[in-house]
Amino acid sequence: MESPVFGITPSARLRPSPFYEATLAEGVTAFTTYNHMLMPTSYGYPEEEYWRLLKGVSQWDVACERQVQLKGPDAGRLAQLLSPRDLNNCRVGQGKYVPLCNHAGVLINDPILLKRDDDLYWLSIADSNIWFWARAIAAERGLKVEVSEPDVSPLAVQGPKAEDVVASIFGEWVRGLKYFWFRDTEIEGIPVTVARSGWSKQGGFELYLMDGTRGAELWNIVKEAGKGWGIGPGNPSFCERVESGLLSYGGDTDEATNPFEVRLGKYVDLQVSDDVIGIEALRRVQAAGPRRHQLGVVLDGEEPTRLGFNWHPIASNGQRVGALTNCVWSYRLKKNIGFALISTSCVAGERVEVLKDGDATGGTLQELPFL
């Protein structure tokens, strides 16, 4: 029986990115939805795309990483209220990875904050409606700040050869950018912000396009510049991010997850002001100790498997102790690996069972990252 062929029904609720036509020309074969946008997830050759990221250079349409812009006299104040990470030392031109929490201390996003000026910040968000949240908090606190979504769409250039490609486009100065720092520039009249960042551990940059009408042009400039280094299309690699221990907000978190449970405690500064959203709850969690933590799981077996759409229960000595939140075949380890959100009573080295599709599969817990 042939597999069904699925299509995408156009809707005003689902926006294509400025790079959409370029990805079609590259032969994209699959998308997911993220922040009400289409994000490419495959060009038909997943292992080839993986090794390109690991050994060469790959360009990604990640325009779905939308920006929530805070602008006005109280922009810095709002940024700090939204995050339990101390932002006092954040300088113009610097980015910081910040958890955002609700009043109960539950993680609701984990964006990169970019300080563009003393009165202008971007939150480069994961998949949740932080625009609504930020606007509501600003109104409730009576702050003088405008919250909006600017015309800004990132294109990622990732991999060990990414720096050479980006330097060939913008100049040698990009080699001096520190991690998460950024600088405004342009190429052929196209305004971009160049940041050393990206959702991989292989190194690279994100080019924040600031004119959505010129996505195809920017894509093709990068493609042409990268030919000498074997550039090709790709996407945030599920396999690489699991091997590297990168958190996926909404995929590896649930409606009760706090930052301490998912290895984000180092980004929580408990001494920030009492009016920071969620800080009082986070202080209580830290004092009592989190009930869950995030570990890796190496599953038994020598054949690839998949997690599917749902988390799967993890048991120890016949008792449920947590869940497997992702699972992927590791091309480097030649094993099925994933993340466990699991009771703190469970430790690395412990044997567990994953209950999947009616069967129990053995596995061993380990610290993250895998590689």
C-alpha cells in the first residue's frame, strides 16, 4: 500500500517565510509549523543533510524564529520583568539566552534576547505567543513601551565552514563576533543583522533579514558565496540537536516544567527584583529542590525507531518515573537516543524501561549532552 501524499492548505493563519520560494526551488520535501509559519524540516536526504552540518556548511530557513520587539523608555524594564536572568550587564550589541516564566515559575519560552539599544530589544522566540504575553505584562504594569513584531526573519548558516562563508559575504570582521553578539550591516542594499548564533553546536551565524521582500535575494547570495565550501540546504537537525543536548521548548517541556528541571538553572538569577515574573515561585522551587530533571536515554537495540507524536512513559522497577520526550537514531552513536524528563530519584547509569507502542524497551540513563 502506498503512503498517502499530504499537502498544505493555504490559510491566513499560516504564513510562508520570506525564504519560502527559495526553499521550494531547493527541493524542500517536508515542513512543520512553528509560530504560525512553515519551517522546512527536510530536503529528502536527512543523513546527507546531517553530515553536511557536521562537516561542512548548511543554510536554513528559520524565519519562524519571530522577533518580539520591545521599544520605548521602559523597554529594558519590561525585558527584565519577563526574564529571571539578570540583564543589568547586557550591553548594546549583545545577545543573551533567557528563560521566560509565568507567575508559577513555569517555563513559557526560551528566546535569545538581543539588546539593540538602551530602549530597543528583540526577543527571538521559540514556539509560543510571547507577543501577547509581553503586551499584557506591559499594559498591566503601565509601562511606556511598544510591543510589536517587526519585519525580521532569520536565515541560519551553520557548520564548521559557516564562518568562512559568512566572512566571504560581509568581511573579516565577522570572525571577531563573540557568541550571541551581533552587528547591523547590509549586502547589496539588503539590511541584515549578523549574529553568531544558531540552534546547533557546530558553530555558525544567523542573518536577521530586515526586509521581507528580499528573502530570495539573500538566500541566493548565501548559496552562491557558499559554493566553494559545498553549502547546501538544511534545517535544524533533530539528530544533531539531541546528540548535542539542545532543549526544544514545547517538545521537551510540558505545562509544569520549570527551568531547573531542564538544565536552565544557570540562567536564573534568584537575586533579581521581587517583581520579576515568576521569581518568587522559582525561589521556592530552588529551595525545595526540583522534583524532575532531564537526562539522556540510550535505548537498547540496533535498529532505528521513532518517538512518534507523543511522549512515552519511562518505568523503573515497575513504577512510572518520567517520560521520553524525544527519540532519534544517532548517526554517530549508532543507537536510538532521547531525553528523559524524569524523577530526580533516577540517576545516570540506571537501567529503565520505555513503554512504546505497547512494548517495553530497555534503556540506560546518562548525563547530557550525548556528544
